[in-house]
Amino acid sequence: MSEAKKNIYPGALDESEGLILESIDRFLERDVKPHVHALEKDDIYPIEMVEKMKELGLFGAIIAPEYGGLGLSARTYSRIVERISRVWMSLTGIFNSHLIMCAAVQRFGTEQQKSKFLPKFAAGEVRGGLALTEPDCGTDLQAIRTVAKKDGDSYVINGTKTWISNGIHGSCFALLVKTDPNAQPRHRGISLFLAEKHDGFKVSRKLEKLGYKGIDSAELIFEDYRVPADRLISGTEGSGLKHALAGLELGRINVAARGVGLARAALDESIAYSQVRKTFGKPICEHQAIQIHLANMATRVEAARLLTESAAAAYDRGERCDMEAGMAKLYATEAAVSNTMDAMRVHGGYGYSKEFNLERYYRDAPLLTIGEGTNEIQRLIIARQLIERNPV
Ligand SMILES: Cc1cc2nc3c(=O)[nH]c(=O)nc-3n(C[C@H](O)[C@H](O)[C@H](O)COP(=O)(O)OP(=O)(O)OC[C@H]3O[C@@H](n4cnc5c(N)ncnc54)[C@H](O)[C@@H]3O)c2cc1C
């Protein structure tokens, strides 16, 4: 019986969700599992998998059906992300940062922007991501230095963005800039543009990483890059930070789901390995020291999954859920870090081997504590919301 039919989740699956998850499982079994090791080892972009992901509709997962997307709920979307992350987390980055860009257009774009871009985004014909971070700032986005100057009916943009996922293989990015570098408060001078690659938009270099291989991370340089004024998301200056951060709520739920996936992959491999590896005449799963690791890992997976489901449900109800998404992101990603380390202990020397998946999970997990707002920042968001929601 497939995982989708087994229904491992507390919330009932409706029929269409079950079918989608089954097709994801088939894709993972047939098209991903046999190839991950080779592509990851040589840090190769998975072109053929991207083609399959287009067919599955993943690039339009949360885009409304009227624009050609699947219109999935955050809950279904996060279940897809969890499943894929159990096999190869990098694949989720290829469509997730793209979908955050799509969410900004869908939520705040003008009618013209929606009808022009969303169908191409949904088909995966035009793919990209979010270009916020700069060499001097990631957390403090109000300190960005990329500037857009109005010039007739276009803007001229200069600046550098770094760590941009899909920077090489993508062709369109939600680009955060200052339209008024002197504005106070600073966020009033920040705007978000849809920036397509053409003259003045250069990929200066591919960035090498500890893990998260396969997906490209790049530095982008904008030199007198001219963009038509109608690419300013929402059509008005000064709301860019709000538009970019609104997408991050879903982004954080997605990162939490990646954490659940990795934490669970580490657990699953440990449960299996501990039953076949023997020491002192019995399988290591019969030693209490190993049982304690397994129990801790399984409990973290369950807690992480429930927090992620709960944040996704709040998002789907249209509620403010920055605290819920923050808790899910914080807990699930720390669970991924802890579980991959514990799984390495369970595997002994083999955990350190390039021939096992575990060392990949171990290299991928720390990224989750950094992306979509570091875990330090999640704690600040949670604490601020606790105070705001509980005034005395
Ligand atoms: C593989 C990868 C992919 C990425 N993809 C993208 C992408 O597609 N698009 C994009 O725009 N960016 C992307 N990023 C960048 C990522 O979002 C940033 O690295 C992240 O936001 C942190 O910013 P920073 O690295 O500048 O760290 P800094 O902001 O310099 O933070 C350094 C440390 O200080 C802490 N800190 C900072 N401010 C505070 C505070 N007020 N209180 C307490 N602690 C604080 C942080 O938590 C962190 O521990 C990616 C990064 C990586 C590694």
C-alpha cells in the first residue's frame, strides 16, 4: 500500500490530495531515488526531474486554477514538501522560492501582472525565485543597498544580490530594492519588482555550499538594469518589504515541512539499520542506548509534524500565523539537525560514509536553521507575538 493510502496524517486526506500524493510518491520512486546520489555528488542541476516537476504541476502548486495552477492548500503543499524532502530536499528549493515569488504576485500584483506572469509561472515555463539578500545584509533587509531610480516609464536598478536560489537556471526574480534610500522609516522606501533576465542583469558566480547540492545558489549583479515601471509589484512604491515578507509565512511552513522530511528520513534509516546491524550477539535496536535515540527522534518527528500541520491549517483559514509558522520552522528545523546527528550515532562509522544517504541529510539540515529567517529571528517573532496577543 502506498504512503498516501496508508494515511499517516491525522487530518483526513480528501481524494484529490491522496491522488496528488500518490503521483508524488511514484515520481520519487521512479525518477528521483535512482539518481539522487550521482547528481548530488557532482552538484548537478536535475534538469530531467524539473521537467517531471512541471508535468506534476509543482511550479503552480499554490497558484489559483484560473491562472493554470493547482490551487493547493498550504496543508497539502506542506505534505508534498515533506515527502520530497525525505528523498532529496534540494528539489523542494527549486519550486519553493519560485512559489514565494508567485505568491507575492498573486496576492499583491496588478491584474496585468497576474494575467501576464502567473500562467507562465504555473507551467514552469518561466521559473525563478526571490532576490532579497545582499552581501552586507540578510536578516536586516531594511539595510539593502540595491537602488531603483525612476527614469521616465522605467526604473534603472543597480546593486548586488547574493545566495539567490535558482539564480542560474531561473529567469525571473522578485527583486527587493530601495526606491527611496532616504525614507524613514526605512521600509517605506523599499519596493519589490519582477525582474526578468536581460541586459544589465548578470549572474556573477555560482556559490559553493556544504550541502543543498543540485539547486543553484548564485550572486546576481544589476548594472544599469532597466525594468519597465509596470513590473513594480502592486504598482505603488514603498510596500516591497511587506510584499516580500508576506510570502515568507508560506516559505516558513515549507521550510518546516522540509525539516519534518529530513528528520523523518533520518529516523526511518535508523529504525531500519538498527534492526540489521548486530553487536554483542544482538541487533543494536535491542540496546537501550539505541532505543533512547530512536524514541527521541520519533518524538521530535511527531511534534514537528503536528506544529507544521497546525501552522498550515491556520494559513489555510486565512489567519495571521507568523507565530505558528515561526514555531513550526524553529522546532522542525532543529529536529532535523538533532535527528541527523542522532542517526549518525546510530549508524556508527557507516553514518560518516558517502555511500549512505545519512551524511547528505546531515549536511543539508543546518541550512534549514538559516533560510527564510534564521531560528534566532523566529524566536524573536514568537516572543513578540506572545506579548502582542496577551496584553495585560
Ligand atoms: C543555501 C542558501 C540559499 C539561500 N537562498 C536565498 C534566496 O533564494 N533568496 C534570498 O534572498 N536569500 C537566500 N539566502 C540567504 C538567507 O536568507 C540569509 O543567509 C539569511 O536570511 C541570514 O542572513 P545572513 O546570512 O546575512 O546572516 P546575518 O543577518 O548576518 O545574521 C548572522 C547571525 O546573526 C543573527 N542575528 C541577526 N540579527 C539578529 C537580531 N536582531 N537578533 C538576534 N540575532 C540576530 C542571525 O540569526 C545569525 O545567527 C540563502 C542562503 C543560503 C545559505
